[in-house]
Amino acid sequence: MDGLEAIIRWGHVVAGITWIGLLYFFNWVNTAFVPTMDAETKKKVIPELIPRTLYWFRWGALWTWVTGLLLLLMHFYHSGAVFEGGSGNFGRMTIAALMVTFLGVLVYDVLAKAVKDNRLMASMGLVLIALAITIFQGAGFGYRGYVIHIGTMFGTIMAFNVWMRIWPAQRIIIAATRDGQAPPADKPALASQRSKHNTYLSVPLVWTMIDQHTTFYAGSNLWLLLVVAVGWAVVYLCYRKAAQVKGF
């Protein structure tokens, strides 16, 4: 089991590097580069470059999520490590915790459609994360257990965005650009919003992958909320810096 887990973890990290690396390319490089092209250049470059990039992007997202789910089942549930003290019962609260983890994306999707102000979305997000932590603890999850479930919830939202929101919108955008037409106004806005949300979620997600190996920050739930807020601030600063980087 340990040997199999190591192999899956290896695949998880490689797929994650592929996915998140391309996510940062889209948000901090490509978004600043595309406006520098004229219409004819866009017709040549975008239909050739972006579909190739999105291929690795979306499959990297899928394999990251699948291998992450396998690791969650093997490392936390098979051994019982998800529960405080390494033992617990799979009762109603555990089912509620799993629903939060894997169905919380539906709540996110509704909010993302309704709330266009990122600051308001962030404030609501912190409140909902705090609520999720409370539910996880109510299910008897230990510190490492609820940290990795917050990360799994983030990863599920991100993978959903890639396959159900970003990729369908980009297919329409790419086809319109290839044909020299303007895409429907809502598609670029949708793809941009969800891609930004994924970028903001990615930094605290990486923290949960690291922090689930330790209980150093187990003294207070505020640590995780603080890390999420700091992660979002770092992403904000990276967006500002990306707008200032120029070509030769």
C-alpha cells in the first residue's frame, strides 16, 4: 500500500505541476500578451497555441483531481487518519462533511454567477471556509483531516471550473477568433472570472497539501483562515506585477 501510494503521489505532483503551471501562464503571461497582438495575428496564433495549451491544462486538472482523490482514500480513510486520534465513526456528520467537500462546488457556482465583486466573493469565501471547518470538526476530523478536506474542496471547485466553465467557453472564443468574429460577450468574461478564481484558490490549496503532513498549526482554526487570506493577497500582488512586466 505504501509503495502504491508513493507512485500515485508522484503522478499527483507531476499532473499538478502541469495544471497549475499552465494556470499561471494563462493568468500572468498570456493575459498581458494577447492584447499586444493585432486581429490578424490573433487569428493565426490563438487557434494554434491555445488549444494545445488547454489540452495539457484540462487533462492535468483531471488527473490531479483523480490522483488526489485516490490519495485521500488511501492515506486518510483506509487508515482512519482523517479522524482525531486516528479513529472515528462514519456517521451522519461524516456524510455531511463529504457533501461539503464534494458538493460545495455547487454552492460556489451559484455564488460565482451572482457575485461579480471579487472582494465580496473573498469575504463570503472566508465565512464559508470557516463554516466548513466547523462541520469537519463536528464529524470528528483531526487537524490534518480537515486541512486536506479544505484542499480537496478547493481542488474540486478548480477542476469543475476547468471542465465545465473555462473549457466550454474557450472553445467558443477560439472558434470565433479563428473566424475573425467577436465571441459572445459573456464567454470571455466567464472564462476570465473562473480562471482568476482558480488562481486565487491554487496558492492556499498548495498550503493544504503541505500542511496536512504536520500538526504544528493545529492550535487554532484561525491559522488556516489566515493562510488562505495571505495566499489570496500574494496572488493579488502577482496580478499587479504581471501587468507591469513588459516584452523587449
